[in-house]
Amino acid sequence: ADSSVRKYIAKHGPGIHHIAFNVANVETAVARLKAMSVKLIDDTPRAGKEGSRVAFIHPSATQGILFELVEPARPEEE
């Protein structure tokens, strides 16, 4: 009930909240974007759902679209 997506829809109506990209290494992706002076919401990756690590690119850097970089959780080594 208090999710950011629900709040977005209540304010803006139905539509796309954000687009997520699967990346092999979110820290590397963030570093590359920083080197290109891309405005980020997350200067360092943070914990995402189900053990993933995520970082968001600021919509002002992407024509108003919120992009999420997602590094999926790695299976535990046995």
C-alpha cells in the first residue's frame, strides 16, 4: 500500500514507472556512468529485492525516464 510505484500511479495515473536493465556488475556500470558525467540517484549501489543490487539513473539524464540497473543475486557457491 505504501510502495513508491503505488504512489507514482496515484499521482500520475497508469503507465510505466521505470525500466530496469540487467547488468553483470552494477558497480562497474555505475562507475562507467559517473565517468561520462551521467546524473545518478545512487552514487553507490544499494540492496534490491531478492538479494539483487541496484542503482538508479536520474530521470533528468534520460529524457524523463527512470532507469534502474539491476545486478541479480548470485547463487550461493557450494
